[in-house]
Amino acid sequence: MLVTAESCTGGWLGQAVTAISGSSSWYDRGFITYSNAAKCEMLGVQSTTLEHYGAVSPQTAREMVLGALNRSHAQIGVSITGIAGPEGGTATKPVGTVCFAWAMKQGNVHQLTRLFPGDRDEIRSLAVATALQGILEILNDATPSIA
């Protein structure tokens, strides 16, 4: 079973997964945690993590995926948190910065941070594709490398 935890993609990953007929047999649920409060309340992301590293960080992505796994019946999870723009970017985290985490229940957490080009829709689309590709790589016993 799969669980998703999304921020900047706002449910797009869950929509992509559930567009497949029969996905109810392998997709448990999705968490859309756009605000910091939602990340804390729904996924158990620590407020100190958000204060020290920000919502768009590998640390937050890690806590999101682990929280989603702990709050579901899934064995594999993925999280996405990023800055899709057009506003919100900084010098250290420009628009297009997206952090991912994938994990198997009782397994290692794999993480990736990417800087995607394009407008808001393009960044979000690339984030969904990257999340899906990472799931496939983990299921095939590989560390997500998404070239």
C-alpha cells in the first residue's frame, strides 16, 4: 500500500495515482499538508524542524513521509514539499526548489532535493513525475536517483 504526503503539489500526486483504475487496491491515502500547522497536526512534523530548517527542507520532507507512514496502513510512502512560485523563493531556496522523501515502513528513508525550471504548473508537474519515479525505483530496490 502507498501513502502520499504533499505540500506544493496540493494533491496532484494523489490525483495522478487515483486516475488509475484499481488503485484502491494499492493506494491507502494521501495527506495534503499545505500549511505548517497541517504538517504538524496531520503528520507530526516537529515545530522545531520547521523553525530551524523551514517547510522546504530535507528534514521536513523526512518527517512528512515518516508521519504519513505512521498514520496509515501503507508500507511505502512519499512526501513532497517545495516552492512552486511564482513568489516565495529566496536566495538559498529559489522558486523551483522541491524536497522529496521516500520510505518503506521499517526501512531507510531516501531523500532528494531538486531545482526544477519552469512556471508553477511545470514545477508541480515535474515534482509529481519525480515522486512517482522514485516510488518505482524503491520498489525495484534502487535508491531514487532521478537524473
